[in-house]
Amino acid sequence: MSAPRKGVRPKTEAETFLAALPQRFAQFGLELHPDKTRLIEFGPSAEKNRRDRGEGKPETFDFLGFTHICGRKRSNGYFTVLRQSQRTRLQAKLAHIKTELRRRFHEPIPTLGRWLASVLRGHFNYYGVPMNGPALSIFRFQVVRLCHRALSRRSQKGRIPWERMYRLVDCYVPKDRICHPYPLQRMGVTTQGKSRMR
């Protein structure tokens, strides 16, 4: 491998990878979206490096419905990747639920409650990752609010009292919860006793 020319910065591993990726994708008839493909500084050293250069916080990126953020653990201050529900995905999902509630306007409350419970369970099963609890709580709150508004519109006695709504929520709406533990907890193995060599 020839040495880089004087005054020319050698390519980083990420830059080399990005240059080769379009050709690799093309072999399978695929292509990268130019507006969604970029290099960013991300990782344990990103915050310090950017601070030393007088720049702001490390950039974030969206992938598979999550916004990935450089974060720190509360317990020890070590670097961690903070994954939060992507805002645009949440807004789109709430808009879809609002439309579905209108479509299911005349369904009995038990039927509506079972559908809503399945929607929330699916959401929690996917987005229930460590440190994403606040986003789950907000989503559940917004769904309950939309449901209360829909039920109040079809009630001939006006808005449904929140006391009754809370009873319906306790009956049909599952609690938000973290479904996926940290990898070390998920893959950790403990053994009892000592192994013996034979």
C-alpha cells in the first residue's frame, strides 16, 4: 500500500467503507438513499472531540424507528447508545390510531378495548428498550387521550367522566413497560457450583 501524498489526509476507515458501499449495493440491485446516508461522529469519544473543537453535541441518527443518541449511564457515567422512539414515527402512529378510532366508532367498548390493547402491546414489545420509558409513557397517555375523545363524541350524555375512563383504562389498556433488558442482562449466564475437570 502506497503512503499518502504529503498534505493529503488519509481516508478514515468509515470514509473508505462509505465509498465502497454503493458499489457493493449495486451488485444486488440496491442503492443508498443520498439524503439518508452520511458520516457522523458518534461513539465514546465524540462528545469530548466535538467539545475540544468548540462544536455542539454529537449528531443523532434515525434507524429502524429509533433515534440513536450519544448518552451516559446514570450509574457510572460510562458511554451508552441512548435509543428513543423516533418522533415522526410516533406522530404517524398516533394519526393512524386516531383514524382507526373514527372507523371503529360504533364498535362495542370491549371490542374496541381489545383492539387498543393489542396495538399498545405491539408498540411496547418493539419500542420497550432500556432508557426509552418516558417515550412509552407519553405514547400511552396520548392513546388514552384519543380514545377518551372518541368515546365522548359518541356518548349522548356528553363527555365521558375521567373517573369512568380510568376504570376502562385499568380494564383494557396495558401498562407501558421495558420488554428488552440490556444485552448483558439478556445474555448473562450464572452457574451454580464449581465445574470439575475429569
